[in-house]
Amino acid sequence: MADFLTEEEQAARLQKLWRDYGLIVVLALLVGIGAVVGWNYFQKSQLQAKEDAAYEFQMFLIERGLEGDLDAFVEEMAKTRAGARYVPMTLLYRAKDAVEAAEYESALAFLEDALVKSKDKILDDLINVRIARIQMQLQQDDAALVTLAKVGEDYKFIVLELTGDIYRAKENYAEAVSAYEQAMEQTTSGIDRERLQLKITLMPGETTTNDQTNTSS
């Protein structure tokens, strides 16, 4: 139909469309432009926040080496979302320092705090493994077994070996051997297998393993 309109009629129709919808078009354009500008600003601000948090974490490591006020660094990092992602890592370092100072209760407190603040399942598993080690050091063997039960498959070998160590400490040698044998099935490392085999060999009582049976046959 528009093909049959005169130029004057087409111009009149365009003017009417502008009067009816011009403001809407302008607003749509402004909203679209504002969204793009806002998104770019958001991305830049997020990138800057991540860079700032990474810098703060590096400063934490430096301050840790200088034995400075680490609590202040952790508190400052936790104020932003990007910085908060680094807080569990700072707490892992603080737990490590506490272990080296034989302050196991403090180390456990740092690790438990790190677990609360962590938002990553893999990091959760690492923290739980370290919590279990500290619990073992504090002779909280039953608590350590509960903690290890929360750890995912990625740490299965470590979990099984630690489980064996706990049962050996509890003088439950049959369960210890079973855990060690399962751990041996999870690794292809000759060093790991030799270590586990030595633990089994030194276990009180009869501890014949599949490896020993195969060797004798």
C-alpha cells in the first residue's frame, strides 16, 4: 500500500508515527545505551575489584613473611565480595603458621573459619582434609573420621590413608589394613604403595594383603 502513496502522504505518515511513537523510540534507545554503558562500567568495576583483592592478598603474603598484623589484612579483604574470595586462603596460611608453632587449637579454629567462609567445593574438601589432620593431632579420632566422611572423591586416596592411620591409632588393625588396601587400589605411585605396604607390614597381628598373597604365589 505504501508503494502507492505520494511523497507528501508518506511524509505525513512518518510525521504521525513520530508524534505517536517518537518518544518511545528515544526512550528505548536511551535505555539500551544506558544498559550497555552500565554493563561496561560494571565489568570494569568488577575487574578492578578483583585486581585490588589479588593485590591485597599479595600484600598479605608479604606481611605474613614480615610477621605483621595479619588480622587487619583479613578484616580489610573481607569488606568486598572480590576480597572475601581470598579470605579462606589467608586463613589456610594462618592455620599452617599455627601448626608450625604447634598451636593446634588455633590452627583448627582458623580452618573451621575458612570452611565457613569458603564458597568452593574443592576448597571445602582441602580444608576438611586439613581439619581431619589437626583433629588427629589433637587425638580427636572419631571427629576426624566424621570430617573425612565429608570429603569428595578427588581426595579419596588421602582420605583412605588417613582413615587407616586413625584406625591404627585406635588399635583397630583390621579396619586399618582394609583402609590401606583400598588406598593402594587408588594409586599407581610406587612410592605411595611402598609406604602403605610398610604400614601394613608393621601392623601388629596377621595382616596378609593381596600384594603379599600374589608375591607368595
